[in-house]
Amino acid sequence: MNAVAKENKWYSAGLHFECQACGNCCAGPDEGFIWVTKEEIELIAYHLKLPIHQLRRQFLKRIFLRTTIIENPATKDCIFLKLIKGKKKCVIYPVRPNQCRTWPFWPNNLSNPDAWNRTAKKCPGINRGKFFSHEEIEKLRRQKKWWENEK
């Protein structure tokens, strides 16, 4: 990215974020989509010790040409967000999809400072903790095959 494009990003000086493990990013009240790739589906199935066809039948749905993790119909929480010992936990955290890994650095959250600060009202990890430089944020935003970095 050239210097002019970087300067035009409102977050060019970087942002702070540190996950507080609250589960709010995985929870309703609004319905959404948690997109998964074929490779991520295979990793999730392996992690849960399920055949891929069973994972697809129980926990995924197709929306046109893409696949999303289903949500709890009552709460609109991700189906993999479970209450464990009184705290919401992701049961697929080690193999969570790229979409989950790049939170909160999503385009809509980064569109302007107001959007970022509105998101911070839901996410207590925004504007605190670890510093992410502009370069780190952009690298996360471009990341697609996270599992290749895990090997």
C-alpha cells in the first residue's frame, strides 16, 4: 500500500484491541452469517470428531454458493457458542473461521471512527490492550488461509 492510501485511512496510527473472551462478537440479538470455507469445514469436523456430512447437516447451511454456520434460533448466537461453567465459550475456538479470527477488523467496523466506537459499545476489547499497527490490521484484513500460518 502506498503512503497516500495509508494516510487516508482514519486508523493509520493503529488501533488497540484485546479479546476479553466475552462472546459478544458471536452473540445476537441480530442475525448474521459466519462464512466458512471448505478447508475450515474440514478442520472443524476434525476438531469435533465428526464426519463432514454430519457437521454439514447439523451445524451448517448453504446460502447460494457459500456456507455459513447456523445460529441458535432463539438467541441468534453462533451455534458453537456454549455456556460452559457459567461463561460463554467457543467450542471450536482453535479452528474458528477466518471471519472470527479477523474480528473486530471488519470493513464495516473500520469504515470510520464512529463505526469503530459503536462496535466498542458491544465489544469490551476494543480500544484496550494490544496495539495493532496499520500494517498488522491490513494484514489481518487480507488474511484468507489462516491455517497455512498455523503449520
